[in-house]
Amino acid sequence: MRGRICLAAASFLLLAALIGTWTALYWAESLFTESHLVGYSCCVTEEDLPALGTLERTASDFFRTFPGKHLPPLVFVSASVALFAMRMAKAQTKRGLPLLFVTLNLLYLVADFWLVGISWSLSDRLNGPWAIPYTGYYRTGYGIALHVALWLVYFFASLRANTDRLLCAGPAPTGG
């Protein structure tokens, strides 16, 4: 009886950690959208912006308002939840999957913040200091490219990572 209570408590804490890391992923993706996909802040004059109707201005305006500002975080977190659900449905051994996804989510968050710093440093080094409040996609393109690469690595790892290695156990026994 006591073992079941401990297992239930551990499962609840792991589920809470998983939901918490998905919430943190949503927050991090929202920050990325605001810092890289919106090319200007609230305090920019009309003269500093590209002409209305240009691709850069249209994309920037889209990601500045609803639904664009929620689109990248929703797509990313929804895809992560869907991959988790798919793996849970197909897995023979489900015990390690929540821990695997918590670990992958935490690794993603660390890599995301690390790559954002690298991309801003790279942009400053190659383009020089900011002259106007409008940053433009030529300044954030490095970060966008690194971020897309990080998404691909995350989704590949989510599909391919082995829970047996995470739990330091051998493969699940097969019937026979």
C-alpha cells in the first residue's frame, strides 16, 4: 500500500514537472517571438520602420499582434505534447517517457538561452552596434536560423531518444 502511494506521488510530481517544463517552453518561445520575429519595440517612430506593406514590416506586424505572437509557442509546445502522447501510446515501457521529456525540455531551455546569446553576439559583431530602434530581420536572421535548427534537433531527439538509457536499465524484456 505504501509503495503505491509513493509511486502515485512520484508520478504526480513527474507530471507536474512535465507540465511545468512545457509552460517554460511556451514562455521561452514567446520571448523568442518577441525578440527575433518582431523587428521593433513599442517606442519606434514611423520613420524608423520599413514602409507599410513590405514583407519585413508585414511579418513583423503579424508576430507583434494576436494570433502571430502566440503561433510559434503554440506550434512548438503542441508538437511536443503530441510527440509525448504518440510515444506514450506506442511505448511498451512507459515509465521513463515523462522523465525523458522533462529532461529534453530542460536541455532545450538551456540550449535556447545559450543560442540566443550567441546569435545576438554574432549579429552585433557582423552588423555593428544598433543605430535605430528597428532591428530588422538582417540582425535577427542568425538567431532565427539557430532557433529553427534547435527545433529540428529537439523534435528528432524527442522521436529517437531511448528511455532505457535514461533509466540506466537494459531493454524491456520481451515475451517469449
